[in-house]
Amino acid sequence: MSGLEHRRSLAIRIRDRLFHVWFLLRRPMTLGVRAIVHDKARNAVFLIRHTYVPGWHLPGGGVERGETMNEALERELLEEGDIVVTGVPQLASIHFNRHASPRDHVAVYLVGSFALNGEKRPDMEVAEAGFFALDRLPEGTTPGTRARLNEVFGNAAVSPYWSD
């Protein structure tokens, strides 16, 4: 890594940490949603790789003030995957994300009815996105993502904790 790349990486980490602290001070109780978008025909799930954090993740994000969890889920899927939810998402589990903050929870939904508006192109938030067969997840799929998929598709016991 060159000196310029290292300084840029450090600046990004500092920016992300400051944003996280500001976020916690502004909204001490946080609620997030993640989606397991399941293409039954291919037995594949939709994953994203962010520009600001390593690994492959389930799409999702924070529930905004005045927004329901379903509205947040639909908004995040449209933003991060150009995916439109066409049926009723099924709540799969809720997890305490103690690594993010002492008051953060994440609701995981199974989405089986959806439409693609097109192929998700990289942007400022999402570096890569796509569907991956459950038995061929990409290298770097996060532990939390793998755990949620095992809970839904592998009959693993649902953990009360997020493990990213």
C-alpha cells in the first residue's frame, strides 16, 4: 500500500469512527434491518460488499425516524440492490448487536417475492452486489451473514446476538 493509499485508508477509518460516535450520540437507541433475498429457483441469496467496511453482507441498514421496519427494508433493498419487494417479507429473527452499541438491534427478514429493476451498479456505498448460491458464498462473507443464513436455511439455532 502506498503512502497516499495508507493516509486515505486512515482518513476513511477516522471518518467512519467519528460518524459512528456522532450517530450514537444523536440516536442512542438504534434499530436496523437486513434482508435475506432468496432466489428459490437458483437457491441463491443477494449479498453486497460495501465501500467502507470489509466483507460480504446481507443488504440493509438503519430504520429512520418515522419509518416502519418494512419501509426501511424496502428502501434499503432499492438503494443497495435495485430490488423491489413484491410480497410480504417474513420476519426471521431479531438480534442484539452489542458490537455496534449497547442498544443496537437488527431485524432479519426473509424476502422471497421480489423484482429486479436492473443490475446493481457500484456507487459510493456499494462496491459490488449479486446473487450467490448458498453452497458457494463468496470469500469474505462475514460471520454474521453466515450465521443468519445457517439459521434460516441450515436449521441452526437462532442466536440472540449478531456476530459480525
